Amino acid sequence: MGHCVVPDAEQILDKSYPVLDKGFIRLVDYMGGDERIVQAARVSYGEGTKTVREDRGLIQYLLRNDHTSPFEQVVFTFHIKMPIFVARQWVRHRTERLNEISSRYSILKDEFYLPPAEDISFQSADNKQGRGTEPVPEEIQKQVRSALEADQRRVYGSYQELIGRNIARELARINLPLSIYTEVYWQMDLHNLFHFIRLRTDPHAQKEIRAYAEVLFDIVSKICPLASEAFEEHVLNSVTFSGKEKKALDSLLKGRKAELQGKDLERFNEKIKGL
């Protein structure tokens, strides 16, 4: 079989999915879908796969058993608009191909991310890189938003002034904050995209990048519904245990106390909470 056309993908090409206050994700191009995964797997496994009658069963088998290469045959290209602080977390995923708008050539728009009041949080007491759960008084929420917005206006005004005086754009931009929006073309295969989604939809990930990961998964689910279903079943909704945690779980099942302490016990209890 040749080129795989996915009707649901064709329907959403170039459609903008809004994220945060001013961001978006657009599917620019794609190569393959569930059908391509099955094609690739059956070439690899040859005659043996003729006993697998349903694509769903084969895809479930592949993902459950970590046969990842067929999923790498499916590739997506997205146009994404996001705040720079989200983009800097994004590029830690080094399996992507990415091109970002250059503020050395282009003048960045007056577009900044301003968190909604309900997302203004105190620093977590036990997580050095995260937000706490203690409610922030409404008056403080308003003050924080006003301070952020005032700083954004002031710094962008200085940027415009330097541009107006014909100062080099590569210099004029250097004081712009992490909240300003940037745009990228981002390409990744399905196997690595699933890995991105698993990490960035985790509750410990920053809320703003979680919002993008959730929209990405919604788009991918339309193009590869069978693969996405298997990913949810065997990755997103699964739990893995370390060697020590497995021993602790065995102890609990036998009616004994789990011999874990401190952070190990906290992580273990968090994992078994939903079992």
C-alpha cells in the first residue's frame, strides 16, 4: 500500500486550536495514521501477523510490548504559538525537528501571556519547581496580575522605542520577558510524541505546558484513534513500580506493612491511591 490519507486529518488541517489566552496549535501536515502503523508492523513481522485480524488488536499488542518502530512511521508537523517560557521547556525534548520565528529578523508582536486570576499560586512548600495548593487571596491575585501586565507594557514600550531608533533588532529584543509569545514549526513522530504527551500531561508538569499537551493529544486522537486508545490504556492510565515498591505492594497484599519511609513511602502511596 502507498500513501495513507486519513479523512479526519484532512478535515482539521490548518485549523487553529486555541491554547491559553493567545496561543494556538495548528496541524500543518502529517504522514500516515493507524493504517501506516499496521503496514509497517506487518512488513516487519511478515507472515506471522496474518493471524492478527483486527488492526486494534495488533496496535494494542505493539504498544503493550514496546515495539516502538512502527509508531515512528507516523509523523506530524504543527505550527504552534506559545509563550517563550513554555517553548524553553518544550525544546528539552530533543527528538523533534523545530524552527522558531527569529526576533533578529522579525519584530515580535505585543502579545504576552497573562495568567488568569485562579492560576496565581504561592510557591509549593515541598516542590521547589512547582506551585502550592494554598488558596491565594483575591486581592493578591489582582495585584500580581496588575504587576505582570504593567511590566509587560513597560518592557514592550522600551523595545518599540529601540526599534524606532533603528537599534539592531538582535539587541532591542534582549530585555523582552519570558511571557512574550513566540511561534514554531514543530515536527515529531508518533512514538516520541506519545512520550512528550506522557511527560507533559503529568500533574507535576507546569500547568501551561499541560494545556498544550492536552490539545496535542486531542488532535492526535482524531488522526490515530486506535494508537491513542492503546496509549491511554497501556501508558497514560497505567502505573509502574520500582523493585522496592513491588516488594512493598507484595507486603500489602499479604496483609503486612509496607517497609518504606520518607519520600519513597509518599511516592508509593501516591501510586496506589488510584488502584
